[in-house]
Amino acid sequence: MSSMHIETETRGGWRVISVQGRVDSLTAGELNAALLAAVSANERVAVDCSGLEYISSMGIASLMEGARAARTAHREFRVCAPNQRVKQVFEITGLRSQLDVREDLPC
């Protein structure tokens, strides 16, 4: 069974979306909605991936959609603090070259 939890907070002028658990076909829609809402209401959005255990192609599509919406709206969008497993997925899929991936979260 899939389990994902999303928390949001504002930190240092950034809207931080913290994602915990698994992002897959059952939960990616919820992540996508949260990212698009954050981008539409905030100049700077950071996705905290430190609690992410697994991300599927549907989860990657959600991140890409958030980044695309941010570019269209001329807003900043970062993917932050991925663990080693998530970094591997980003490297294998080429996502790291398409997104602003950072090791640390905004202050």
C-alpha cells in the first residue's frame, strides 16, 4: 500500500513542500496538485525530498510539471535534499540536468 505525506511551510521567503514516503501512481496526483498550488501562490518553491523513500515515473512527472509551471510563471523551483536512492533515480532518468537540484534546503 502506498503512503505519502506532504507538509508545507514558509522558510526564508520560500514555500517549502516536504514530501515523505512513497510517490507513485497512487500518490503522484496529490503531489502534483500541491506543487501546482504552491507555484501559483508563491514566487519561490522548494521541494524537500529528504523524507522521500521512493519515487516512480509518475512522481518524476509531477516534479517536472511543477518545474514547468514555475518556468511559465517566471518563478523559482528547486528540488532539495534528495537522499542517495532518490539521487540515483534523478541521475538515471536525466532529471538532475532538467531541474534545479540542491543538496540543502533554503534557510
